[in-house]
Amino acid sequence: MSSTLIAVLVFVLVFAGALAGIAIRVPAQHQDSETRDVVKLVLGLIATMTALVLSMLIASAHTSYDRQESEVQQLGAQIVQLDELFVHYGSEANDSRKQLRRMVEAEFVRLWSGAGAARADARAPQTYSPAEDLFTTVSGLKPNSEAQRSAQARALQLMTTMGTTIRLLYLQAGGSLSWPFFVVLVFWLVMLFAGFGLFARRNATVIVALFVGALTVAGAIFLILEMNRPYGGLMQLSSAPIRHALDQIGR
């Protein structure tokens, strides 16, 4: 289900809860000041818990998003460094440069073709891996000088680091949002807005205020969901570092 659809569903549920609160006719004997105070205390508790959880989810999603953005930029830099090492090694590494390009193109398609698919691919066994072919080719190089031996050792080390970074990107692609946690948060929001409407007067100003409030929390939910799947949607991570690295390979 898309982030937009879930956010719209949350908005509908929350606003419907508010309208339900307004529609409920509270008996006259339950409208005394003591009853109102108790309801306000309960609503204050729910509001505090909801605000804390909502802010925590936003902060967590933003931190995860920034971390993956940094990892993508780091991966792009590592690809360029590896290509430069092949250039310094000499013409014997030309095949390695071609395999590096094929590997980067394959991983690029897997990551930005869909977060769910990328996460599934990361766990599924693969019968063919361009990265394994590249590692085998580089390991099989026969250095003729100290400079070539140093370049080969550095290339193998860099490829290992790149492999770890790519695996992390795949595992993080599906996000870390706990859906039971999310459902409880939405339930709190619905109860909170229902409480807001419970003693409110039935007029256009109140309805508009509740509408704006429901729209605001739905927007926050949308941001959380979008940042939770950084390789798709409206807020997907930029693939510019990887595309730039691809442009550098073979020059």
C-alpha cells in the first residue's frame, strides 16, 4: 500500500473520529465541570503520549533516511576510487573495469527498481553475481611491480567494504517501521480527536479546526512512511552519486 493511500486513510479515520465525537450527545448530567476535568486529563495524557511517539517516529525515520543517503554517497565515492585503482594498475585491469561497470549497473537497477524487491533480493540466494565475478578477476591478477601489488590489495579491500555497504542498503531498503506500533499510534489519534469533539459546539469553526488538525497528523504520517522507504515514492534518495560513478567508469 502506498504512503499516500495510508496517509489518506489515517486522515479519514482521525477526522471521522472527530465528527463522531461531535455527533455523540453527552447526557446533561455528564456535562458538569468535574466530568469535563477528568476527560481533559485523559485527553492530555493521550495527547502527550501521541506527541512523544509521533516525534520519536519522525526523528527515527529522518535519521535512517540521512544515514542511507550518506551510505549511497559513500558508495559512489568508493566506486570511483576502485575504478581509479584499476586505471593505475594498467591495461591488465581493463576487464576488471568492464566488470565493475556491469556490477554497478546491476546493483543500481536492483536498488532503485523498488525497495521491496531490493530487500527480497538481498535475502534470496543468487546464481549469478557480477560482484563475485569481479572479485575473482581482481584476485587473479598477476602484479609485476610493487605498485601493482599495492593497487590490487587496496582494490580487494575496497571491494569488501563496498559489498558490506551494498548489503546494508538492501537490508535497510524495506524500512524499520513497526506496524503494530503504527496501528496503536493511529488508534490513539482517533481517540484523541474523538475526545476533542466530545464537548465541542457543532459549528463550522470547530469542524474546520478539527479538519486542519487531522490533515496535519496525516501529513506527519505521510512523511514517516515516505522516509521509511527511501528508494521509492516522492522522497526517494537521489541516485546521482551512483550515476556519477557510472559516468566516470571507462573514461
